[in-house]
Amino acid sequence: MLAQRPGLIQIGLILVIILICVFPFYWMVTTSLKTQVVALEAPPAWIFEPTLDNYREALFEDGVWETLINSLIISVSTTLLALVLGVPAAFALARFEFRGKKDLWFWFITNRMVSPIVLALPFFLIARQLDLLDRHITLILIYLTFNLPIVIWIVTDQFRGIPYDLDEAARMEGASQFTIMRKICLPLAMPGVAVSAIFSFIFSWNELMFGLVLPRNDAKPAPAMAVSFMEGYNLPYGKIMATSTLIVIPVLIFALIASKQLVRGLTMGAVK
């Protein structure tokens, strides 16, 4: 009986953690299916007649559909650029020794640690000077400065875990460094590449500060659109929650598709 108690306690703690994590998502989805009157009821209405009017109004009347497309363009473009630039840089940092390597590594990592709010005003002034305030490329380049260190950090660690003997054997066969990276090291480091891609996509998709400050209409991302509903005295809780639900769904789908690689990448190296 005493041996079973720790197991019951662990199960209870897991259930509590699941409840804490799932309940906000449940509240968001159910509120998005309520009318404004039902959403403002006190105490909250647990049983109600659901409606999709909030989704219809948000998507087709308020233009949330266009902002979701903007977020998709910005997030996918940023992730692809971060991988194209970050993977070769990670390979060089992991496999070669050169002067200033430690300083370069420190510079990459510290770029990710800078708070976005510190850079919001300088980026705004630069974008305004270059007439790039309402362009997709502006957010793509800004997000790239934060996503590139993530890719380099994670993928470098993956490349370091690959035995150097494989490189030496490939060089004896006449393979170039690019061939070694592409055909030998990159396939072995794919879990880390997948993890960095997921993190880059999620950061670009959920980022609010720059998406709220820099774009106006044409390049406005979905999170900035959700915040724009919170104006005036009448807060449309249903439309805010409907937009938030639409923002969360692509991230969940992307994470579920790449969940296998995500687990492999996060656990690689934990057991030798």
C-alpha cells in the first residue's frame, strides 16, 4: 500500500498539471463559441448554445484571414532563411577551428538574449527611413536576427555529437566539405534541425512586439490583429478568442507533424 502511494501522488500531480495547461485552451475555445451576452455572464455559463458567428465575423468581415496569410508567409520565410543560413554556420562552428570562433559564438548567442522591446524603436526608425514600415520583408529580416542564433545554437550541438571519424573517412574518399556536410552530417543532425525549425516557426508566428509596431495594414500578422480588437470600451471577447484559437491551431498542427523529430532532437545525447 505504501509502495502504491508515490504512484498515486505522481498521477495526481500529472492530472493537476494537465488541468492547468489544458483549461486556458478550453476556456479560449468555449468563449469563442459564445455570444457577447453569454461571454459576459457571471457566473460563467458552462452550458450554452455554441455559435460560429465570431469566426465568420473575424475571418471575413474583420480581415483576420488576410493576417493569417501574412503570418504564414512571414513565419515560413523566416524559418527557411534561418535554416539555409544557420545550418552551414553551425557546421563551420562545430567542425573547424579558426581565429575569433569563441567571440563569434558569443555574439550569436547574445543576439538572441536581447529583449525585443529594446530594439523596437531603433528598428521602427530604420524601417521608416527606408520606407519599409508595412512590408513582409521587414518582419522577416527582424525575426531572422532572433531565429538565426536558435538554429546555430541547436544545430551546432548536433554537429558536435557526430564522430569526426566519419569526416576523415569521407575525405579519404575524395569528398569535399560541402559533400560531407550535405550527405553525412546533415542527415545525422536532422532531429536538431527539426527542433530549431519548430522553435523558429513558433517564435515568428507568435511574436507580437514588432508585429504591432512596424506593420500598418498590408503586412499585419494575426497576433497584432487579435490585439487590435481590444480598443474602446466594448471588448468583443468572442472575436478575440476566435482569433486566438485560429492563431493557435497552425502551431499545434505543425508541432504534431514534427513531434517525432522534436522528441528525438530534445533527447539526443541524454543517453550515451
